[in-house]
Amino acid sequence: MKKFNISILSDGTGETALAVLKAVLVQYDHEKKVHISRHRNIRTKDQIENVFDKINKTPADKKLIVFTLILPENRILAKTLCKEYKIQGIDLLEDLIQNFDQSLESKEKKAGILRVVNEDYFKRIEAMDFFLKHDDGQITSNLNSADIILVGVSRTSKTPLSLFLSNKGWKVANIPLVYNIPPPKELFEVNQKKIIALTIHPDYLLKIRKNRLEKFGYDPAGGHYAGKEQVYKEVEAIQALFYKQKWPVLDVTEIALEETAGEIVRIVSKRMKIPIKIY
């Protein structure tokens, strides 16, 4: 039984070449005959030469190198080494790149761009998952894992802001603060620089809460939830907590969501001394 070694040489993850190989090999009886190895993040002359030297020293009846290299100088080097070592090579991107170079305006070619795009995508997915688990104070045991923690009374746009920011790649937890009920102790144990306090004018909050009661068929004048005295006390008490803890306070009264989100990112990035990241 002849041994067929296929080596993937990529400046990224090699997933593109692997997917193509699998699509082709499924048409053949290749079990126990074909061995595929991947050489990832190969972007320099020395790396390419080292990989070819390693492949050349690996025993096999037949060898094939499939490469997905973006930089022209790296593709030329790979082809030259294939001839030198007398190994069959396939430039998987050559025809596409040549065609696109003739038909489209070319950007500066950079290795590994697809990987960066994929990493950003998965960061956003991870952030969205984090938000769903930490919305409205559902989980407080791992607040240290959050990039941003939003606190405020009910109806201060904590959830919409968390959703918006998580879609930009930020891991956001939000915790509702309820009048006369102590906040979770974990809130005071986490890095306080991650916390942003949201406030709202009592009259505006009162209007929102009355509308919400009407929407669900309740008497807008009834109960403490939409009582004027209760709302004023609630906002005043929560703001006293904000100033005691020295949390940055943002007033969301009639402010666009995007504007508030941008200010949250600016404040947290400055306090945590990290670059402003919007994926």
C-alpha cells in the first residue's frame, strides 16, 4: 500500500485548503493511504524553507504540497522550492488572484486577513452569548469576565445598550438596582473601573413606566412601580449609591442609544487603559 503525503502550507489556518482537499478526496478510496499535515501561519522566507526541508525528509511514496499563500514573493518561493525538491505543488489561489488582479482594484495584500475576520466574528458571538447569560443580573458569580458592567434602575436602557455593545464584541453584564434591596456583593468585589452607572430624569422614567403598565393592561396610576413619589425616591437613592462608589454616571434621558454606547466605550477604555475596540 503506497503512502501519499499531502502537506498544506498556509499563511492562515489552512482551513480553505483542507476544505478543498476533503471535497476532492471524498471521491476516492483513500483510507489509510493519504496523510494530511497542516503548516499554519507560514509567512516568512525562513518558515517556508524550514517547512519544505521537513517535508522533504518525511518518508512517503508520493508527496503533494497544497499552498494558500497571499504574498506574491511567498508563492514564488514555494513554487521554486517545489521544483528544487522535485515535489508536486499546487498553488490553490493563483488563478483566482490573477483573475481578480485583472478585474478588480487590488488592495495591499496581507497574509492571514481571513483569520482576523473570523476571529472578530467569533469574538462577537462569544460576547453575545455572554450578554444573554448576564442580562438583568441573571449571573453575578463571574463578573470579572465582563468587559463592561452596566448598573441602573429599571428602564434605563441597560438591556438595549448591552445588546448593542455585545454586537461590537464587548462582553457586557447589566445589573438592575432595586430600591431598598442591596445590590449583589459581587458588584463591589469586581474591578470598579468596568462599572458604568446609568441614570434618568425621574419625570421621564415615570412616563416610561406608566406607558409600560398601560401596554400590559395594568392601571398606570396604581402601585409603587409608577408612583411619582416612589420613582423620585428610587432615583435619588440609587444616585446616592453611584456617587458613594464613585462610578461614572451617564444620563440616558432622551439620548440616542448609539451616543450612550460610544460614551461607555470611551470611558471604560480610558479607565481600563485599553484601546477602543469596535469589531
